[in-house]
Amino acid sequence: MAFLKTILIIVLIYYLFKLVVKMFAPKIFGYAARKTQEHFNEKFGGFAQQEQATQERVGDVIIEKKPSKGSKSNNKVGDYIDFEEVE
């Protein structure tokens, strides 16, 4: 009888542990994620702010230099090689 009582207590503790973990695991993981995010923002926050300041918004058109009207084409790109088809 003591053996069955011990098995019953072990099973009861197992299911209670599963229930407690289901209830508190999301809160614990959320807390850990929040702390990790705060830590990274503390260490690397300056880089992200600088990067956001230099990035242009999506959809903005930026022209850095107007193309010149009289741009010449460079015909001396390379040597011309005439290939023959070999059968």
C-alpha cells in the first residue's frame, strides 16, 4: 500500500508542477525577454539611434547629382572576340 501511495504522490506532484509552469512560464519568459531587451538597448542603444537618423524614409526620392547632358559613351570597353560554333 505504501508503494501505491508513493506513486500517487509523485504523479500528483508532477501534474501540479506542470500546472504551475503553464501558469507562470509566460510571465517568467516575458520578464527575461524584457530584461534582455533593456540590457541590449543600454549597450547598443546609441548605434540604433544614429542608424535611424541617417536612414531615409521608404518612398523618398533623393537625387544626389544631376546626370550631365553630354555624357559620352566609352566605346573602348574591351576587345571584340568573334566566336565560332563548334560541332
